[in-house]
Amino acid sequence: ANVGKSTLTNRMLGRAASIVADLPGTTRDWVAALAELGDGPRGVCVRWMDTPGLRASDDAIEQSAIQLARQVIEAADVLIAMRDPTIDWPDDRALPRPPDVYVINKLDDAPDEAAASPDVGSSPDAPLPISAAHDRAIGALEHRVLHALRIDTAVPARLWAFSPTLRDLLDRADRDALRRYVTPIDG
């Protein structure tokens, strides 16, 4: 909670879709919209999701929101674990599945060279340093997400499915589920 997930979501979407405040628990429902990652011919549109932080709460409404967030996280094709310099990583047992990318946010003075290392972001011991608020190393994060999807070097000649969920929907020819999968929740 309060590590900048909503600020990052707004940066990735290029607009204010998530409410941002300096108060833990501001995001009580998950938000999803389409974000374009990468540039030029390597640009890929993904469904980006912002969830409430996973934490203990006595509030029944917040507990329900956190349970829904767990379901969204389990279904995600790429899971980004994010913390800030003052908050440690969540216990692995608290997460519904292992993260694919590790990010430490609010590092406004992080050197750009740190993002260039191929192993940065692959473990909690070597997180990708970013600043969502100041647009630092966001391109490196986009690359890490595309790498986790195994499409960071692909330039398709035609439309193709890159996630297991998308491939399954196409294989089943489930047009309604496919439409729900690619349609932004907020529009």
C-alpha cells in the first residue's frame, strides 16, 4: 500500500485513471485500461491493472477489495511487485503467485545505468529502480514487462496472441470473452 502503484498506472496509461493520494488504502477497487508499451513497430497494447495494496485490514469493505485484487493478480499475465524505499517486499506467502518483475519506486535520483543491467528487475535482490512521478526508467519497466511476456524482441508481420489467456480465448473462438478481455473497464 502507498508505494505509487496508482501513480505508475496513470503514467503508463497517459491519463488519470487511478486516484492518487498520500494515504494508504486510497485505491479500494482495481482499475484496468489499455496501455501502449514500447515505441514504433515494437509497440504493444496491454491491459494494465492497478490493484489495492495487499495488506491486513479490519474493514470489511477493504477486505473484500483486497480479495478481489488477489483474484486479478492470479489472472494477470505479468505480475509486478512494487515497493518504495521505506516499505519492504510483501511476504511471498501473501502473494497469490510469484512476481515476474520487481520494482522499487520513488527513487528520483536513481542512476539511469542501473536500469540497463539485464538482471535488474528479475528478483527482490535486484529490483528495477524507477520514479513513476518523475518518469524515470519507465521505458526500462516497459521493456521488462515485454520481456516477461516474451515479446521484447518480436516484431510481428501480422496480428498475434502473446499471452496464455489471449491464446486460449482465440483457440476457443470465444468472441464475447475476447471482447471483455480487450475492452477497457472504464470505457
